[in-house]
Amino acid sequence: MGRTDHRRPAIAPLIVATPCLLVIVRWLVPLGLPLPAKGVLALLLLLASQFHLWSRLSSGSVFAPEFPRPVVLLLNGAFGAILLLAVLQIALDLGALAAALLHRSLVTIPDGVRFGAAGLAGLLAALGVANAVRVPPVRDLEVAIPGLPPAFDGYRLLQLTDLHLSRLFPAPWARAVVARATMAGADVIVITGDVIDGSVAMRRDDVAPLADLRAPDGVWAIPGNHEYFFDYPAWMRHLAGLGLGMLPNAHTVLTRGDARLVLAGVTDASAPASGEAGPDLAAALDGAPPGAPVLLLDHQPRGAARAAARGVALQLSGHTHGGMILGLDRLVARGNDGFVSGRYEVPGMDLPGLGLHRMTLYVGNGTGIWPGFALRLGRPSEMTRVTLRAAPRPGDRG
């Protein structure tokens, strides 16, 4: 089965059960239902809240639920509905408290309102799961690159990120993604980590469609943190065997005649915890042609300031899944130096002849998503086609 994340702490069952307990105490208990019905509902809620425990029991890892896909979909929907209902119940309680203070009398939330909140939570959860598991559209982005050789003006990269191939994103989904990515007509395809959830033995068939990815300048990839949860060396060998050019602290040179463009990649920030080499931009750029613009693949966006300080022109990242849910994205941003979704301009360094450099960072929302929390509301999945344009030099007139 390969090495899983046994050495890593499991998601504490009590922590993930907290929203469920809130729902039981504040939503279920006050309902005017018979006690046996409440008992059955409470048991079902508690079972659904332990989704990650069942995942760990199914595969040895919370990151790889090894159930049939319909079961994984159902568990994600139920888990999401509990979280959303907890939020809605808190809103109802606050509203009732405000009304009680205003009228100076006890305010009771009617059962109909409670059931309405539950229905809304279930509907939003179902919509969120449907949004999460779709085959995403191509999103277009233009980026001006200082010093970009004219031969590369109009050059197109297609970014896939956070595929999380798994029981939730199996081979048919991967084939559909590959077909859409290949039809996008990019000059090069890049994958910015978290390709899988599971060991090579578990995911061999699911990743096989990646061998059909095609682009004139190849398909290049870096590891994300999830590759380190499941026998990193084995996955690096297997992905390379599928035809992906792996760039762990390494680079390749893209050419158009005499023009040069450097495509570099680094390992994930979590690598040292697994005994592997951490991200090393200096090593990645060792031997790169001087003066050529650098495009960097880095799974996590939080190191963007360091890359900008080294003169990187464009960094493509993922990892955050765009924050998954509008509102929750603000919390996710706090753990990623403020970077969570879309385009950012990161101050860098003075470049000779180019003036003050600002690196463009693009954080993709993710092509897939972790199957342990597959909900998207207001943060849609994507594959991103980036068109490079030559930026005017200081003093140039538009």
C-alpha cells in the first residue's frame, strides 16, 4: 500500500465533532420530536461528523477515503451540511438573543425555522459538492513579464493544480480533465502539486490518464504536500514514468530560436517533515541562463516574497483551493501570508534596466480538491491558461 501518514497526527475526532455537538444541543434538542427520533438523528449526525475517522480506518490515512465514490460524495455532503447548519444555528441564536434583548422577553425559535435552516444547509452542501467535483472550465489570464523576449509574446501555459486524484476524482474524471486540458491549446502544461491522495498501488489506474496530457513544450510538475503523505520517492518515479517532467528544486529551459525562458520548480514546504529536501530556489535556478525571465512553480503561495526578491517574474501556486467557501477564504488566507485565490503583485527587487520589479503571483483555486472536504461555494474550481505578454521597460511609451 505504500507509506501513508501514520506518523502524522490524526484530525482529532473531538475537534471535528464540535460543530455536530452544537447542532445536537442547539438545533436538535429543542425540536418538538419524539425522544427516539431525536436519538436516531443524533446518532446519524455523530456518525457523519466522524468522516475523517472512517477515512483513516478505510485506508490508514485521513487523506484517502477508500469508499465507493457515491459514499464519498454522500459523506462530504453530510459533513458539509453539519458545518453549515452549525453556522446557521449560531446565526439564529444570535438573532433570537438580539430580539430577546430588544423586547425584554424570551424568544423561541419555531421548529419550522429550524427545519428551514436544516434544509438550506443541506441544499448548500449538495451544491457545494457538485461544484467541487465538476470538470472545471478553462480560465484565461494575461500576465506582463518584464524583459520577456518578443519570441515568447503570446506564449501560453496551462496550469492544473490540486487534482487530488482519488476515489472522489477517479480515472473517468481524470480523462475528462486531460481531454479539456489538451484542447486548451497551451504551449506547455504545468501541474503545481497535490496530484494524488493515496499510494501508487491505490491510485495507479486513476493517474494513468495523465500520460495522455500533451503540449508542444511538454508537461512539467512539482510535488505538493500530499505527495509526501504517500511514499514520495515512489510517486516521483511513477509520475515521471507517465511522462511528466518533474522539477523538484530544478528547472528546464524553454526556447524559441535564441530566446530563452526558464521554468523552475521547488519542492513543498512540508518536505523536511518527511525527511526530504525542502524548497531551494537557489538550487532550482543553478545553471539557468542569466537574464532569462523565470517562471516558478511552487505549490504553496506563502513563499512568494522570497521568490520576488530573487527576481522571479511569475509564480504559479495552488494549495489553498481558493479558500473553498466564500468567507472561509479569509481564514485560509491568514495561514498563507494573505494569498488565497487569484492574482497578486508581490514587491521584489531592482532589476538592471528594468527598474523596480514586482512579481506576479497566481494562486489557482484548484482543478480538484481534497476529498476530505469537497465543498465549493463562491470559489469555483479551474484550470488556468496564462498568456505571457512583454511588459514595457521603464521609460517606454505605450
